[in-house]
Amino acid sequence: MRRILVLLAFIVPLLTLAAPARAGGWAITVMDPVPAKTDPDTTYTLGFWLLQHGTHPYLGDDLGEVALRFTDGKKNLKFVGVELTEPAHYAAAISLPKGTWEVEAVQGWFAPYRIGTLTVPGGLEIAPVPSELRQSIAAQPPQEHWGAIRPPAVPLGDPASGAPATPVATPAAVPAGGSPGGTTTVAVMERGSWWRPSYLVAGLLGVTALAALAYRVRRR
């Protein structure tokens, strides 16, 4: 019994170290330009980009469902996004009744996060990017993953200061005369999952070690 406790004391820290391996992952969703006015019970197609670390497409496998979700305190409406040709680019067709709607991006394994508030009839007011994430994005080197069709620039300055937006790729990649346009972004923290590779490997090692110890004890 003492040996089992010693072995567990060795395995548990390994599992603890493996658990946060993906907990620091995060992404932002950048909206394509939205209609200036949204009318009730009218179909609109909204484009948006899911950018891991605010600069590049999701690099893992099996991202999960990507969608836009609207809630008004009573109703909860979700419109699933469809992948477009460009990496990380999605589109969702929506139609909403009159009201004030809180908007979230459902981003697969990344936890949902508030995009902003949509008033119908009216327009979409986007929530600013949290300051800590703006700093993290600004510190990353530009990455090139797109051609002429690319995500809108990410606004990294203080919204009140009117600071210019920062492209997600090198300035040379932006078409001449093009405008970054678009709207602000949202940030999310990645949800953990017990079956992720880091968890699975540590768990298998622990089970194997326990099985080997049990076998040795039985033989005595």
C-alpha cells in the first residue's frame, strides 16, 4: 500500500503539469463589416474570422462548432457558421425579431465570449478587445496566411484614443488602396478537455505504472 501511495505522489504532479498545457490557448473573432442597420425578421449573412492568438488560423484538429449566438434574456438563438474558402473565415445567415440582443461567438474548443450588443432595428455595438490581449497581439510578429481576401485589421489601441488598427499580416500583403475596415474583435480563453493529448499521455502513463505495481504485488 505504501508503494502505491508513493507512486501516486509521483503521478499526480505529472497530471497537474499536463493539465494547463492547453489552458493558456486563446483566440479572437474578427467580424467582417456588418450592415449599418438591421431590421426585424430579415435575413442577413455575417462573415467573421476565428484567429488563434489574434493572428493566425486555428492550428489544431477538430475545432468543433463555430457559430454566432444571440440572447435577449428570454430567447437564445444560435446560427451555425459555415467554413468559407479562406482559412479561419466563416459565414452565418441570421434573422432576428425586434429586440436588444447580446451577441456571443461560439468558437469550438474556445469558450464563448461576448461580441457586443445588437439592437433590432438598429446596429451592432462591438465590445472592445481587452487590454491584456491587445498587448499580446501587438507583441506577436505579423503572420501571412491569406491572399487578397483577409481578415480586417485588429484594433489594438485604446478605443477612446482613436488609435489605428493593426493588420494581422504584413503591410505589404494588403492590396494597394485597400482599407482595413471591419469591426472590433472578441477574445476568448480556450476550454480544457480531458482527452487532449497532454492529458491522455499522462493518464496512460499513470495507469500503466499502477497496473505494473499491482501485478508485482500479486506475484508476491
